[in-house]
Amino acid sequence: MKASPRAEAARLERLADEELMAHVDRKDPHAFEVLYDRHGGAAYSLAYRIVGDRNAAEDVAQEAFLSIWRSNARFDRARGSVRSWVLSVVRNRAIDALRRGGGGAPKLDHDDDAVLEARPGEELTEEEALRRETSRELRGALDSLPEDQSQVIQLAYFGGFSHSEIAEMLSMPLGTVKGRMRLGLEKIRAQIAESITPDGVLETI
Amino acid sequence: MSERPDNDAAGAAGDSVVHGERWNDDLAAYALDALAGEERRIVAEHLEGCEPCRERLQWMLPAVDVLPATVPQRQPAPALKARIMDVVEHEAEPVAEPSRGRPRGLFAGLSLRPALAGIGVFLLIAAAVTGYVLRDGGEEPSSFDAVYTATAEKPASGAHGKLMVDGDAGMLHVADLPPTGDGQVYQAWIQDKGSAGGSVHASSVFVVSEQGVGDVAIPHGLSQARRVMITREPKGGSRHPSENSLLTADME
Ligand SMILES: [Zn+2]
């Protein structure tokens, strides 16, 4: 006979992301729910960082997850982990939303958010606490970059600006922006070297 | 493997340094999605034919993948998950209830097959419309167990409709409902029979034509229903109705 719904749910929760995706591809809503539970928080957080508004961030996360559910976005193992892939779908949607909305000034500092994140007395699940801890550590890695490198990386990734737009914005020669992007990425890459699997996939987030 | 004259990476060490100087900055900008149009195309094309640059990009990508994790982590509202899962459960093939019989007769063709499930709610509506036309085209109206009239809660609105029930499934045909704006849909709700009002369940979402006409399949839940109601909801539908019923079919 069929496993009970509870046993089935427990089984899905134990699957690795890549195996879970096989069930999502077969339109299993329970598998999709597990996928959302694992990555929904990170997806929403990224969307919020880009669009800077709670409602818009929810819309972006909803569009992104539904496009994954409807297989408009296909998971490609060659491109990294399921999480990185989900977040790249979210990032693309968020940048689209930013451009549709005419875009405000890019949001460059995140001190206000950091205060909110450190709110005391909040009940967090173990997984949630880990996610926030990892985020703080990684933000440290980004913050330890020279300001001019971190700035161009953030403008491109979170602001959706091209290198020539950034050059114009910061009154810099064209080649300089790309050079800073490369130096910055190389430094981040060196700092996270131990979190990367032999096949080049970022592991810990 | 090199087809372009500048694909000299397989040469001596000095050549590969020169090659790196030519491409590495571009690869970083490419990894960050910071190249536009023509520049982006040139790099993509070069990557096709250059293994060292592909490896270099592959090496660099984790530094980009890590960026989302550097943002302050927030908890989305539970309502977000509810909205997403509502759509997902709606569009999923009904695997969760294998013992329940498929809708009979006319509605058999309306259940979501896996191949269709991915295409979403709007195809379901298209199928519903087709089904309705088929019925007009030849099926006996007597294939329904019952037909109920749907009336507007505000008679001035002029909206009206007909609910055709076939076992646990049904079809609602509506007319003179104003088209929803962008980002909105109509949603059907089923209220159960029950002493204390009866609980309300979310059912299909749908849109109407410019003329205000629409057809929506109700895949299940009608055998225990007291009434079917229609509200206007945000795109994707809601878990709970966000306004009073605009159009109601009383089944008692
Ligand atoms: Zn190359």
C-alpha cells in the first residue's frame, strides 16, 4: 500500500536538493513545499535586498517559485547547487521588477537591515539561525573587500547595472569597473575556497 | 578547438597570460551579469570555443553564487507560502487522493493531466471553455445532476451565471462580470453544508473575456457544497476570500 502522507513528507524532507528536484519536475506539490521551506527565506531575503520593499519582494519570490513549479525555469546541474539556481531565478526576476518599476536609487548599505536581523528574543529555528550566522560571516567577506571593489560588485549584482552604466555613475574609465569586479571576485573566491566542492559547487549555503 | 585567431590559450605560458589579460576582466563582468548586448554576445561566443576561459568562469562563479547569502536574512510572511502553495496545489495533478474517482462524463477531460499541469491555470480555463462549447455542440444537458442559477449579491451589478453540477465536479458559466484589472483574477469558493455556516474552501481561479463572460471548471468538492461563491483576488488566487461574494450560486 501507499505510504501515509506523513511518512511520505518525512521521506521528502530527507532527500538532497537534487533528488528533490526530480520530484518537483514530476509536479509533486509536497516536494515543492519542501523546496520552498528550504530556500524560501533566502529567496525572499535576496528579493528584498534588490527591490527594497516587502510587497515587491513577496511578488518577486512568488513569481520565481511559480516559474520553477511550472518548469519555465529548468534546473541545470552544471550551473551549481539547487540553491544557487533558485537564487539566480529570483535575482533575474528581481532585476526585471526593478527595471519595470523605473528603479529608484540603488540600495547600497544594509545597516538598517542588520539591526532588524539582530533583533533579540526572536524565536529562530536551528536552520534559520544557521542561515543568519552564515550570512553574517559571508557579509564580512564582502565587507572586507576594498570599498571600490565591493561597490562595483554590489551595483552589478544587486542593482542590475551594466559595467558601462556603473562607469558612468561613478565617473570612472570603462575598463576600471571590470578590473575591480575581477579583483573583488578573486578575493571572495579565495576566502570561500574551503566551502567549494571539487566540482566547483558552493556547498555551505 | 580554437577557431578564432585570439583563441591562443593552448599555447605557451606567456600566451595564456596574454589571453588572461584579454579576457579575465570580461569574464568577471560576465559572471556578474554586467555585460550588455553586444559585449555579452562576444564573451558568450568566445566561451563556446575556449576551454581555459570556460574553466576560469567556472572557477569564478562560486564567488557570485555566494553573494545572495551575504544579504541580511529575513523571514517571509507565512501568507507568501500560503499563496504560492495554493497555486501549486491547484495546478498539481490530484495524486494526493488516488481513491477518489475522476470526475465523470463531460468533466473527465478537464482534470489536469501532468503534461498540462505545467502550463498553468489559464490552460485549465481554456479547457473549461472548450468543454462548455462541446456541451453546447451536442452533449445532452441531462448529463448534469443539477443546474443552479448564480446571482449577483448586488443586483445592480447585473452579473449572473449558471452552475452545472456533475457528481462532485462542476462547471460555472458567468456573464456580465467586469474584467479584472492586471494582477487580479476571479476565484471560486465552495462553502460546505454544515450547521454553523459550513467551512469555505478555495477553488479555481479564472478570468473573464472583455465581454465579461467566463467559464470555470470546479474539479471537486461540490457533492458536499451548500453554495459556490465568486470573489476578486490577487493574481494566483488566495487561500481565504478577501471580500464578500460578488456572485453566488445557492445549491439548497
Ligand atoms: Zn579564452
